[in-house]
Amino acid sequence: MDKMKKDFSPTLLDFGPVQIFLARHFGFCYGVENAIEIAFRTVEENPGKRIFLLSEMIHNPQVNADLQAHGIQFLQDTYGKQLIPFSSITNEDIVLIPAFGTTLAIEKELRQIGIQTEKYDTTCPFVEKVWNRSEVIAKKNYTIVIHGKPTHEETRATFSHAAKNGPAIIVKDMAEAIELAKYISGEKKATEFYSEFANQFSSGFDIIKDLYRIGVVNQTTMLASDTQAIADYLKQIMIDKFTHDNPAEHFADTRDTLCYATNDNQTAVAGMLETTADLAIVVGGYNSSNTSHLVELCEEKLPTFFINDEEKILSAKEILHYNFHTKDELLSYNYLPEKEPVKILITSGASCPDALVEGVIEKIISFYSVNSDIEKITKQFT
């Protein structure tokens, strides 16, 4: 009904005493669906073979548990810590590269063992698009500025691919971009750079010459609006510094690298938040970057509860939810207001199966006397 994806208003599921406003775009993106499909097809087509994943396929505990239940073993944890040594795998084994991609060093190590990395590579096409764009602008002598979380698998992979072709540096947020700008403008001493941005720049990075021309790309799960704000800010810094030297030559336009799916989910949350509601529930893995950003958006407007499945909804009075700022699970009481109708906004991250969202909705409506079930309500949209 909305083929051009121009309508970002939520879908109302009206159960009478409780109204659920579901984000127009939520849940699995193409990259995640493709990665999971490849993983399960690989299991089906290779009975008896040992199958490994470099790390978590995506940041969702249910999906990863399902993969493990099908016999897939993880070689590393989400931070790159080795769980199973590469020395224990052989060229007879299968190693899946997750949707986040991996570093060139790990690809090389796997190839040396005799692993066919290309055949079982589930890297998201939009992550690869960032890599390809980075290569193009690096070869035009631009330094790559990556907006991302330095320890995230995708950022580590993007940094590796970018650094192959030229200087690269990671900034995790606007605050770090502002500090980086002070080195560009000369406000801060160059010698301070190497300690302030330790482990976030490529080998041989020269603060004097490598910030002369820059281009900004991102970890695709970051807030698109934050990446664009960082790019706009650094572009203005370059314009101010090179006013008399064709400023456009000093900043590469990389807006085309923003992931459409991440952007759609985030824009859908913005559209959903225009609806008057009592609270928001965001469903997804607690270590999911894109999900935490959806929580961030919701928190700006109303009470928000970040949960990874319906089991966290203990009762109509109690909910166990995650504070991604402090990395703690919290127990909140009386989260559902004593009024009718209660209006609840719901969305989920790009690595969250739709079944989990449905489970959350079913749990919520079970606390109320409703005349319709989910199937009856959703028939009107099919």
C-alpha cells in the first residue's frame, strides 16, 4: 500500500482498552534476512560437516541460539575474543562470515587454512557499499572518517577495509568529531592526537597531512541523523579552513552510503512518536547497536522500555527492561497506566524476528478484556 515508503505514520492495532501503534517499518532488514537464510541453507546442504560462524550472525540472542541449536559454533565473541582457536579448524570445515563482515586480516587467515570465505560470506550488501565507497574516495586521496563504535564488529571490518586504501580514523560520536575538528583547525596540538584517539586511527596516520582531505562514512547501524550531523559539521570545518582553496576539494560527499533500512526504521520511529501515547516498547537484542538507537529516539519523548522478548513482561504491574546507558537490567513497577485506552508505541531492531514483536503484543493484550485477537485485527491490513 506504500510502495514508495513515503508514509511513516504507525499502524494502529485497536484492541479497545489497549491500543498498539506499530512502527511502519521495523524488524528484519534485507541484509539480516539474507544472512540468516544463507546460514540455515548451509546447514541443510552440508549434513555432517562442521559449520562455524566467525561471531554472532546478528545481535539477537534468539536467532543466535537457534543457529547454535542447529550445530553452528561461534569462533569469536562479539568483541573479537577467540572462543575456538583458528588452529582447530581445517579446510574441510565451513566458516560463515556474519552480516557485519570481517577484517581483511581474518579473511587472509581463513584463506591460508583453505577456507572458502567467498562462498559463505553473508556480509550485508549495504556494509559492502560503505567499503566500496571508502575505497573509491581513499584512492582520490581522501582520509576516511568512520562514524561508529570502535569495538563493534562492523566498525572493525569497515576500518580494516578503509585502512587498506589510505588513512582512516574512527569517531564514535559528535563529541569526538568536535575534538577531531580542533586538530584540523590547529586549535589543538598535533602531539595530543595520538593519545586522544589511541587505537582509532590507521598505522602511520600523519595528523599534519592526513586531515587535509576527508570523507565521512558510517557503521550502518548508527543513527543516520547523527552521521549526517557529523558529516555536515566536519564539512563546515573544512570550508572555514580552506575558504580560499576550493573547499569542495577537501570534503567528499558520502551521503549515498547511509543504509536505507536503518534510515527507514529510524524515520518510522520519528513518525510513530508524533502519535500521543503513554509509553513505548522497543524489542531487540541488548547488544544491538541499531536497536539501542531506536530506544534513544523514543526516550526523548516518553517512558521507554527496552526488552528482548515477551518474557521480560512479568505482569501488568512489572516489567524487566534494559538500560543500555548503564548496561543494567531494571525492574519497573506500574509501567502500564490505570486508564483506558492505554496507548503503546512498539518497534523493533533490524535483527529482531517479527515473532518476538507478536509475542510482546500478545502478552500485553492478555492483561486486558479484549474482543479481538491479533489475527482478526491484522486481517484488515492484508
